Amino acid sequence: MRRRPEREFYFRLAGHLGMPVAELLDRTSSRELTEWAVYERRAGPLGARRGDIQAAIVAAAVYNVNRKKGAKPVDPEKLLPTWDDYQSDEQMWSAIRQANAAMGGTETD
């Protein structure tokens, strides 16, 4: 996904719309995908990331109103989870194959 960052957007949008990425790309024109990307930039992130941000804001507010006198307030951004554990394509495919084999799956071309 690092080589094709638009794929991350496709996954967010597909999750938001409740469909697989392949179906999203099959059913949605380039123009509409662009409009969705613009919408997300203007309205905020689609999907779970928005919930992470909202939770961080609430957690920071609770902490900040209850912090000891003189303690620095916490920035909500510091409370956001990080999910970008970079792996090469080969490492990702290896992990996928291992999980697939562990669940009794087989590979097809």
C-alpha cells in the first residue's frame, strides 16, 4: 500500500459503504471516487479512524480536567493508536499465507 496510497482510501471507503474493495472499484466511477476523496478531506476521515479521533478527544478531556495542578495537559493526538507497522510486500504475503494455512485454506491462482 505504500506504493499505491490510494488503495488505503479505497479500503476506508469500501468499509464505510459496506462492500469489498473489488466491488467498490467495479461499481464506482473514477469521478465519484475523486468526489469521495474530496468529501473525506473536507468532512474528516471515514470509518474507524474517525472513532479513534473522537475517543482520543474524550480521553484527553477527561484526563485534562482531572490532572494534577501544574501538570501539562495531554494532546489528544498523543492518544491516537498507531497502526502502521510497516512490512514489505513479501512479509505481508508470508503472513497472509501462514494465516490461510493455519485456518485450513488453500491457495489458488
